[in-house]
Amino acid sequence: MELFNVEINEKLFKRLIIVFIVFIIIYCALTMSSLLVFKTYTIGAETTVVDEGMNTHIDLLESDSKKIEIAGWAYMEGEPIRRVNSSYILKNKDTGKMYKMRTKMEDNINITEEEHKKAGMHAQALLIGLPKGTYDIYVHYKNDNHDILSYTLISRDIK
């Protein structure tokens, strides 16, 4: 078989293709898993830590030895949501370190007010990189130019 005017045998060509495919699969798997791995998070200097005026609720909280999943909603009382950008934060009670979860915004069917339909949040992550311990669950509310960290009053043991 001739490729780029270089003669190679068919057996070597097949091996190169298989190695290339395996490399691509490993690269994709590592890339996807890195999106689900916890990294430490530091809140900004302009972030306000407050619970007043915030409505947060967790509808689903599941965790096992490999992953955690959180679904719920958060909105500011009396303000419609235009731009959505909130996420769940896990704070280790012992060390105080914070870990941000990749959070997807979704419409929430449990809220009747039209101005808060975009308050739904859903996050899931592998527990890789998250030390064992008890974690408080916070919402980092960054919708519509707000920058608020609000405690949900819920904690979870990660083992």
C-alpha cells in the first residue's frame, strides 16, 4: 500500500490506525472526566454572603461513593431573572475549602411565577478530587449582575 508516496505494508498501516483511534478515545475520556472533577474555588472580593431576600430550595440531593447530584432552584425575591449564571458550591465544614460544581440552568416547573421560571438548577459530578467530610451546600447566585453566596441550610456527608 502506498501513502504519500511512501510505501508501507498493510499490517503496519492497520496498527497505526488502531493506535490513533485508541489515543483519540483516551483523550476524549480524559477531557470529559476532567469536566466532572472538583477543583477548589475561591469567591471573589465583591461576593456578598447573605441569605436575606434569597429563595433557595433543593428538590434532589443524591450521593454515593462515586458521584453527587443536586437539583433545585434559587431566585432573588421580587426580581425577575433575565440572565442566568448560578452554580452550587460545596464547602467543607472542617477545612473551609470550597468546591464549585458545574451547574446547568433549567426551567423549574415547581415555581408558578413566570418571572422565576429560569430559577431551576441541576448539577452532577464525580467525587474525584473531593476530600471526604461533611459539606455545606451553597448557591452562588450570579444572575443579572448579582454576586451572592447563599447557604441552603443543607449539609451532606461525603464518604
